[in-house]
Amino acid sequence: MKISDIRLVVDEQAAARKGRLGQIRDALVNLPVVDRFATIVTGVRRAGKSTLLNQWAEDFGGRVVSIHFDDLRLATFTTSDFLFLDEVVRERQAEAVILDEIQNVPGWERYVTSALDRGRKVLVTGSNAQMLSRELGTRLTGRHLNLELFPFSYGEFIRYANRSAGFASLKEHLEVGGFPAYVQTRRRELLVELFNDILYRDIVVRYGLRDAASIRMLATYLLGHVGCRLAPSRLKDSIHVSSSGTVLDYFTYLEETYLIQRISQFAPSPKARLSSQKKVYACDTGLVSAIELRDGANLGHKLENLVYLKLRRPDEVVSYYRHETNDTECDFIVERRDGTVEAVQVAWELTAENETREVEGAVQAMARFGLKEAVLVTADQRDLINRDGRLIRVVPAYDYLRDAC
């Protein structure tokens, strides 16, 4: 490339961003920007990582050079072109550099290290966990702070869409999800295109897969079965692959792009957790609605997915609890950094048919962890249940999800 090409891209991208800050994200206050440490923002494509860093740059007050690498004009950008980029940074007397969607550029971590050594603030975004972690673990060990960004939470959704908290907006959020562009336009093809980009650009091309159809079938199946326990060994025939190992590889690729996430069954030992059957959740319930082919994940499972995303945000250890003797289950056990444990059960509605099962699952989890209280999240019910001195607070999801994590 030529330095004039990079100047042009930086200037035109800056002009395109001007005045387009979007809704201020809740994550902005937690963005870890510290001298001599790179700030790494990861997450699924189009969750708003670029917007978040634009918002930070607006508040920063100093000169910032920002370059978004998911631009066709930068398709030939190589390691040596960082010399040109650094010259542009010096020309602009920038105090901070934003490298947006950097994961496909070789050698980016060397440039980050060099910029940090010269006293600049460096903020990086990327949409592939494995590629970023590999570079972070080699060149940037001990010199980076991470933040994982999700699509709009329920609280962000109702502010952006100008809705009031309540049952109606909860159902709307379950259907629409939180990808900002889709919340604004409601054009389903945007989510279909996003799904295709993740599969083909971030997985099939990157990993040189010859069988794109199988991983597409798996991704579609998983989005239709959020909140379910799934065994990879039972899926290989359904997606027409020959081994469970291939299915496990596909799971890894889908997790690395943040399309899905899995949680383990609670067990005292890491080895037992690793070998346990996993439950699957999607990065966004709107994507589930747009992609699933069957009658699909029911409202209860989508609500469970939303609750998982709320619990996942602080990056705590989240698992599910299953009592092996009576086969009851508590949807989420949250082990917090301070050593406390929270039990969270989710049901769309408590009825005469399911109340005993849902309450018993929470009670068994409380007994296992010595808890006096648990939370049972529903769509629109509020109650307090006492079982042998253990209290279960039944709360509507539009209150529970709106509360700060």
C-alpha cells in the first residue's frame, strides 16, 4: 500500500463517523483504558464495538487516529504497512490509536506493543476470540485489559427504541434482539446477512472448511435449540459429518465468533465440568428469531437466553445445576468473584403444571449451595414462595433484566 492510501482511508472513515455516536452504551463506563495497557474489545460482529470506541474517542478530548480494517481498501494491508500507519499517527500528533476489527491483519500485536512503548493509548476491537487470544498470549502478555461487548441489553433496547419497561417491550425485545442496526430498521435480511458473514467470512474461509453446508446446518440447529442440553455425538448424523470430533471443532468455531456460547453442568472439579453435557445459548434472541427454521425456540427458552446474557456480562462463572437423583434442574448457578453464589431459575409462566418442577429445581440448588434465597424469573409474575424456610423471589423479567448487573 501507499501512505496516501492509508491517509485517505483514515480521513474518509473519520468523516463517515462524524456525528454518528449512536446511543451511549452501558459498557462505556467500564471500558478499561489504562496507560501502558492495550484495551481489547471483543464480541460478535455488529454488536456495536466500533460505536463504543467512537463514543470513548469523543469523550477522550485528545487527538485520536481510528482505522477500521473491515474495509475493502485495506484488504492488502500487511505487517509492513503499519510503518505507514504509524507515520500517519505521528503526522496527526495522535495520543491514542483505535485499530478496529484487527483480527485479520498479521503482526498487529507488534505494532500495539510499539505504540504502547511510545506512550500512546491503544484500543483494539476484534470478532474472533481465538485469533485475538493467540496474539494476546504471545506478544501482549500482561499488557492488555479486555472487555466483551454484547448487543443491546433489555435496558439499552428500551432506551434506544423509546419503550417503557413492561411485558410488551419484553416480548418485543425477545423477538427483535439487540443488534443496533436491526433494532433501528427491523429488516430481517440484516440478520441473515450477519449470520452468513459469521459463517462464511469468519469460519469457512478462515479455517479453510470444504463443507460449508454442515456447519450451517449445525449453527441453524443450535439457534433453534437455545437453553437445551446437547451432546455433539448425537448431532453428527443430523448434520452429515462422520465424526463427533468434527462436530466439536464446529462448536469451537461458532464459539470463537461469539455466535453461540455453552455452559457446563455444575461440578466440584474442572475435569467433571469439562466432560459434562453442555447447554447452548445464542448471542442474541433476535438472531434466533431470524434464523431458526423449526417452530423453534419457545418463549421460555428465549427468555432463559436473555437471562443468561445478563448473567454472562460481568464474566462470572455461570453453570447449570442438575440433581441427579430426582432429575430436577436449576437453570443458572452464578459463582461470583467475591465467593458468593446465586441460584437463578427461569420460566415463562408459573402454572399448576410446572410450578412444582420449577420450584423444586430452585430448592435443590439452594440446598446444595447453602443458600437462603433464590430468584425465579418469569415473563410477568411477581410472588414470594417459602419452602421450608428457603425463599424464592418470583420477579418479572422486565424488572430483573433492567437492573444493573
